[in-house]
Amino acid sequence: MSLKRRWYDSYDEATNAFEILKNLDKDSKKRLSADLTEIIRQIKDFHKEEEEPELSIGIKRVIGLYHQTVNNRRWYDTNSDLKYVLKTMSTLPTEDFLNIMEGLNISLKD
């Protein structure tokens, strides 16, 4: 039984996607990071056009971002491309984050 320590650990889509990402080779991680960065940019641009964009990402995420910046203990902290994209992705609304995780699960499964 694994301890769910991070805000995204409670979502099976995220847990599965992170496991898939972890096992990709370095070049695949780099290409995927570039694609995800573009997707995140488009999502953020879309939300900027909304009349009342979501203002808060939640205290758990804020604390997680702080610890991520300070501690660098996650497996993806050693890969600057993934570290950037995953940190940026964590600032998205939960629904958008989960949609990306679901898409990763579908497109990257064997």
C-alpha cells in the first residue's frame, strides 16, 4: 500500500501517467516535454480569455510547488525538461491537469 503524499497521488490517471513518463528514454522525455509545454500554453491562453478565470490552485499545490523548488527529491527533478513541464502543469486547474494525464495514459500505453 503506497502512501499518497502529493496532491496528484490521489488521481489514478496521474499515478499511471507518471509511471509511464518515468520509464521513457531521455529523447522521448525531451520531445514529450516540448509537446506538453505547448499544450499547457494553449490551455493557459484559453483560460485567460474566460470572464472569471480560476484564481487559486489550492494550498496543497502551493505547498507542493514550494517543496518541489526547495527539495528536488522527485524522480523527474533530474530531468530539467520534465521538471519544468510538470511544475507548470501543476498550476493548471485540476480538470485540465487530469485531462492531460488521461491523454498521456491513452497515448503512451504499450
